[in-house]
Amino acid sequence: MEKNCLFCQIANGEKPTEILFENDTLVVFKDIHPAAPVHLLIVPKRHIRSINDLTESDRPILSELMMVARDMAGRQGLAESGYRLFVNVERGGGQVIFHLHLHLIGGWQK
Ligand code: 5GP
Ligand code: ZN
């Protein structure tokens, strides 16, 4: 937990946010400025700054992010129509919140 990290605060329930899914590893909530009809953020509870900061022991977290992304896409009715998953890395890659997260966007056509 990083004291001044927004996504740590959301994951710890310190910033009230509707949590769509939670398990031991991660939380899922809606992006506050959606870039698509469906825009979810899949966020590990552990504070990891970016993809650059992953360590060997984080491998299970990464696979969990992807598996939950697949499940959430299914729950949102996006599995057949399709969707996009992406991660921004550091400022040049468009990252503005420096706590690793996976974007799930879709729902343009169902
Ligand atoms: P990044 O550019 O770092 O990959 O994406 C950060 C995302 O977090 C942005 O799409 C932004 O809209 C979203 N965001 C920023 N602040 C908040 C917030 O307080 N609540 C939620 N739900 N999303 C946020
Ligand atoms: Zn954090």
C-alpha cells in the first residue's frame, strides 16, 4: 500500500468506488472517464508501479489479471462482439496513474 496512490486507496476501500469484482489478488471497477461504452480497470491489490516493475513473483498476478479480464468481458456481454485489453506503461506510453492496471474496453456494438 502506497499512501498517496489513488488505486491503492480504491483497492483498500479508502476511496468509495463501486467495485464490480474483487478477489484476493485484484479489484475491478469502472473507469471514471470511459473511453468506450464499457471501460473497466482491472487492478492488482499489490502496489506495482508499472509493467517495468514486475518481478518473478508477480507472475501469478499477471495471469489473474488476464483471466479476470476474460471473465469480466463475458459478464459484460462482450465475449462474442469483442473487446480490447491494454496497459499503458510510463508517461510516454500514456500512463497517468502509477499503479499497474489493465484496461478493458468495448461495447461499441453488441
Ligand atoms: P492510465 O492512463 O494510467 O493507463 O489510466 C488511468 C485511468 O484511470 C484513466 O483512464 C482515468 O480515467 C482513470 N481514473 C483516474 N482517476 C480515477 C478515479 O478516481 N476513479 C476511477 N474509477 N478511475 C479513475
Ligand atoms: Zn498503488
